[in-house]
Amino acid sequence: MRRLFFSGLLGLVALSALAGCIRMGPDYQRPDTGLEIPGAYENEPHEAQAAKDRWWEAFHNPEIDRLVAEAIRNNWDLKKAAARILEVRAQFVQSRSDRYPNLDANLGARTQLIPIVGIIPGETFVARSDIYELSFPASFEVDLWGKLARAEEAARADLLSAVENRITVGQGVIAEVIGLYLEMESLERGIQVTERSIRSFLRNVELVESRYKRGLTSILDLRQARRILAQAEAFLPLQIQELGTTQQSLAVLLGRYPETRQARPMRDDYYQRLDPVPTGLPSELLLRRPDIRAAEARLAAANARVGVARASRFPRISLTGNFGFRSAELRDLFQPESRLYELGFGLAQPLFDAGRLKAGEEAARARYQQEVADYANTLLQAFAEVEGALLTRKRQLERRDRFLVFLREARATQRIAEMRYERGLGDYLSVLEAQQSRFEAEQNVIGVELTILANRVRLHRALGGGWPVLDPVEGEDYIPPVPPVASVTEQSETAN
């Protein structure tokens, strides 16, 4: 009996080795989307610059560096994405464990009282039966058609997708933190410009009022001076509100309580023309963008699940075994004559299910086609984001140059208009128009510079944001390698 038991074990090992060589369903290959990828981006700048992993350091702002580090450390979306990796990794381990035998340990004792009638007429006797058992039952499903192997392959791809999704979340958080900080600084500059303009308008009101008292100007000029002052003063609370809202949003990203603070004084030389972004080749985008890598991982998982559905239509082979001891007396439980051996073999083949398994395979193939469409859309969207950011960069830099000319002329016009008015050579309407033009020009310059800097953030994110800067989640690096494609391709069935 013992020889029979171990012979069964050897047969199990042989079947397991055979099962590892056969996998139903198609092996994964990157689909041909028909997208023609050019050799270079249409709006790529001509200048070249070395790429940086920590791309936000291009802003040369220690405060941005500090905020990014704090967001990576405290942001709750990142913590959620890390926990998601741990969940998917546990699911992968569960799927992988299905390919191994299950071994249990059973320890039990059972007492039965059996009535015995008929030995002596009119008398009933009770017999007591005791059973003691210690056994180690085992079961194993022979993955002859690769169903469990394909399920593990799909779970591995799900884990890779979760890892890439966390990187995508991290890039989004970093980009949003920097974008909000740049917006906050832009609002602080705008508040500073408004406050400076209010002081200038207030001086003009005092000047016009003095001239009005001396009969050198009309009441209309005084009213107009007071009107533009009130207009600027009414604009200031809205700017302060927007600054507070931006500060609160930034604090939430950093994992802080949403508090506000007063605007900081800003330097006049705030804006710096940044070095061009190294775009690389368009074909490299497929490797750099984590959302593209995640989409391809989901595609590989869907492909593997086609094999799972395909293998479900073939016979299921299972082996069961049991080794242990069973005795009517506890003291005899470990005696040689109390040993028990059991070895079983089972085969189950679906005969009629009203097309359920076939429909399941067709549904898996349809889900794969959906993932192909999502993958192609992700590629197109990625290229559109890069080209759009490059185009925006080019045109907004041109726009800023023209706004700077506008601001220079507006300042010169205001000086001349005020000088002529003070000498009595011009009317106050010219001064009013010049003041409004300068205020508008200064705000326009602030707005276009924010657009340029925020677009720089979008461009880095569109290009993949450099290599990941997030610390790996515990256990994240435990992703077993994919089986060699050659050995799988030679012996697996490719379903049409």
C-alpha cells in the first residue's frame, strides 16, 4: 500500500511537470493599433538638454522641492494607491497558490453508541464504538490545460498594473502640488500689483482733488479718479479669496488641515525662462508613461483570462490523497496496523451547460478587445498631451514677449499722460485710460507667465515625469518573472 501511495505521488509530479508545458489560449503580444509613430514631435524645441529624474528642480525653487517631498510622504491618495498594491499582491499570492497541492491536518475522536436488538428476546443492548484518527489529507488539481497558469499570469499583470497606477497617482499628485504652488505665487504677484495700483490711484485721487479745490479741473475728473480707485479696491478681495482657496487645496494635498495665510511679498524678477524640456523620441513614450504601461498590463491580464476561459471547457483532473492513523484505541493510534493510505483520481468533463462556458470564453475575448481599444486610446491621448503642451509652450512664449512690449508701452504712456496732466497740457481721461491699460498689462503678464510655468508641469507629466521617485511598497518588488515565451509558445494552443 505504501508503494502504491508513493507511486501516486510520483505520478502527480509527472503530471505537474506536463501541465507546466501546456497553456490554452493565445500568448500575449503587443497589439498592432495601426498608429504610425513619427520620428520626432511636431512642435519639439531645437535645443537639447539632459533629462532629470527630479524634473521639478528645473524651477530652482527650494520651496517646491520641500512641498514635493512632503506630498510624497503625506498624501492620502498615494497611501491609498500603496495599500491597493498590497491588496493586489495578496490576490496574486492567492492565485499562485492554486497551482500547488493543498495539505491539511485532521485530528479527531468520535464515540458512537449502537443499539443491538434480538440477541435476547425483549432485551436491548448498547454497543460503544470509539474511533481516533490523525490524518493529513491532500488534494491537487492537475493544471493540464494551463488554466491555473493563465490565472496566475493574469494576476501578475494585475499587480504590475497596480504598481504603475501608483506611479501615475504619484506623478499626478506632484504635478498638482507644483501647479497649485505656481498658481499661489501668481495670485500673490497679482495681489501685489493690485495693492501697488491702489496706492497709485490713491495718490491720483489726492492730486485731482487738490486741483479741483483750486479750480484747475472739473468734478468729472475727480469722480473718475475715485471710480478707478474703487474698482481696484473691489478687485482685491476676490484675489485674496482665490489665494486662500488655492492655499487650502494645496494643504489638503500635503495632508494638512486646510489653512490660509497672508500673501507673501514677491520679487519683480520672479519669472525665469526655463531650459527646454528634453522630449526624447515619441516611441520612448510607450516605456516612460506609467499609464501606458498600466494599460498594457491590463491588456495582458485580459489576454490571459481568455486562456482561463478556454481551459475551463476541457476536462478537469484532480488528485486526492490521505495519509495518517486510525484506531479504536487511543494507545494503538500510532501502531503500524493503524496506518491508513488513500489515493484518489477524479476527472470531470462538462457535457451540457447550455453554452455557458462557450459564452464565457466569448465574453473574455470581447473584454480583451475592449482593453485593446483602451490601450489605443491611451496612446493617442498621451501623444496628444505631449504635442499640445509643446504647442502651448511655443505660442505662450511668443505671447509673453508681446505682452512685455505692451507693458513697456503702457508704462511709458502712463508717465507721459500724468506729466501732461500735471502741467495742464492734457485731460484726465488720457491719464485714466493709461492707468487702466497699465493695470491690465501687468495682470496679463502675470497670467501668461503662470500659463507657461503650469504648462511646463503638464509637459513633464505628459512625457512621463522622469523615472519613479516613490519608495517601493513593502513587497512590491516580489513579482515573479514571466515564463519564457518560447517554451510557452511551442506547446500552447493559440485559439483563433
